[in-house]
Amino acid sequence: MPSLPCAELHLHIEGTLEPELIFTLAARNGIRLPYADTADLADRYAFTDLQSFLDLYYANMDVLRTEADFTDMTRAYLRRTAAAGVRHAEIMMDPQAHLARGIALETCVGGVAAALSTSEADYGISTSLIAAFLRDRPAAEALAVLRDLLAMEAPIIGIGLDSAEVGYPPSLFAEVYDVARAAGLKCIAHAGEEGPPGYVREALDILRVDRLDHGIRCLEDEALVQRLVADQVPLTVCPLSNVRLRAVATLRDHPLPAMLARGLNVSVNSDDPAYFGGYVDDNFSALRQSFGLGVDDLATLAANSFRSAFISGERRAALL
Ligand code: HPA
Ligand code: ZN
């Protein structure tokens, strides 16, 4: 089955670190990993919830030390995702996770941005960068990092909100989003992955997001679904992620077909492909197998990804 041309809108670049690259970067930087080999590491990818994944995700980032490490990680993702059919990617990174380890903004942002600046020529993929803030760290820290990113004129098009969701409602970050919006940045936030529909409402009402990451728990609130349908708010859904983090029991229980049937603006994305069993093409294959999605549904999902991307009308026309 040929890959479906689409845009990827929900992707954490640090979640693309494959076990092999983790070992390569560790060797390059003289870091001793607490795993015997790549198989031993991969054996630990049996997650019970979001936090159990985040613990490993943050630990493995320690191998990223130099600008070249960030560039190599990003290039590896672009190479792989080009084969997955991705023509445009809006890529999140977690600056605070690197700052907390003593890695400068210039190093982590500069390293990722260097790979993105030539993505079209190198891989045929247009790209943009989103700085995500960690909701389980203080909002004041997020605000300080945002101001630093603005001061250094970091090449970002928007901000996101990720990490442990429950207990950290969007409203905590109202000021961060106000500053970002005033600076002309797009506003995106994870909401309704593990958190309740009320968090989705807060992301809409208080953060005034342009796009929601996940959002699957919106289905528990009929009035909220109607609002999301009426406004065609983009929801970047990540089926294999939801299975691996046990937001749903099995792929067959995934609400994506129901969301499509309701007329929600959903797209298919990979989230942290190195950890969750695959890239966008793997997500589409799994959906086809579980649900036998037809040509019309697949075309809708691809069209939704392009119309929900933060790109010019000209670029959209070229992609369609
Ligand atoms: N959810 C929340 N935060 C994250 C994720 C995720 O799936 N991946 C990386 N940070
Ligand atoms: Zn995510």
C-alpha cells in the first residue's frame, strides 16, 4: 500500500530518538547508558500510562548534548517521515527539558532549526517549529523561556503545552498564551489525552488555542463535541500513542472512526514514534487493519491534516 501524502502536526522531536540513535549519541558523548543494548532498552517500552512513558522519554534525552546531536535526531526523523508520505511537518520540541539539563536554548533550538531550514531541499518536506512548555513545571518558568525565545528571535511559529496532564489544567498557563498570541505565535495545547473534557474547554476558552493535541476525551461531553464540530477546531489524534499509553484499551476501541463520523476535524499523527510503535504510515496501516477505513475516510484525514496546518494558501495548494 503506497503511503498517503499528509501533514504531520503532532510530533515531539525528542520522541523520535530511536534506540539505535540513543546508543550512537551516548557513545559519541561518552555517556554510559543503564541498558545492556538496544533490545534491553526497547523491552522497557511497555507503558502503563503517560507518566511511565515520560519518565523514560526525559531520561533518554540525556544523550542530546551538542547542536549536532539535535540536528542528527531531526534529520533522522525527516528521512523516515518522508518515506511515510509526510509532505509537511509541524514539529514540537521541549526546550525546558534541555535547559533543566544545562543545555542552552541556542544549542537545542539551533540544532533542530538547522535541520528544518533545509528540510524541503533535503527531504521534500516543508517544516516549522513549535516550542512546547512543560505543564508540570511552573508557569513562571514557561513565561521566562518564552521571553528568551522571543528575544533571540527563535524560528518558532507557535507554542504548545505538553507533559503530565492531570493536575495541571490549561488555565495555569493563561499569561504564557496571552504573551505568545500578542507576539503573533500560533497557540496549541495538549488537552483531553488523559485529562477531562473540562481541560479541553479551558484550552479553548482561556488559552484560546488554534489547534488541540489529542482531545479524544471531548467525546464525553456532547455540548463540547458540538462546539468543536461547529468551529472545526483541529484535533491532532495519535492512535498508536493512545494505545501504548493506555488511553484506550486496544486500537479497536479507539474513537477515531466515531470522531470522523461526528464531523470533527481530526488528523492522524505519530506523537512519539520511536516509543509508540511507529510513524504516520504505521498509524494509518494499523487503522486500516483495525477498522478497514475506506478511501473516503483516508482522504478526509489527509485533507484535514493539510487544512489544519499553519501554512500559506499557496503552500497548501501546492501540497493538495
Ligand atoms: N503527551 C504529553 N506530553 C508529551 C507526550 C505525550 O504523548 N509526548 C511527549 N510529551
Ligand atoms: Zn503529544
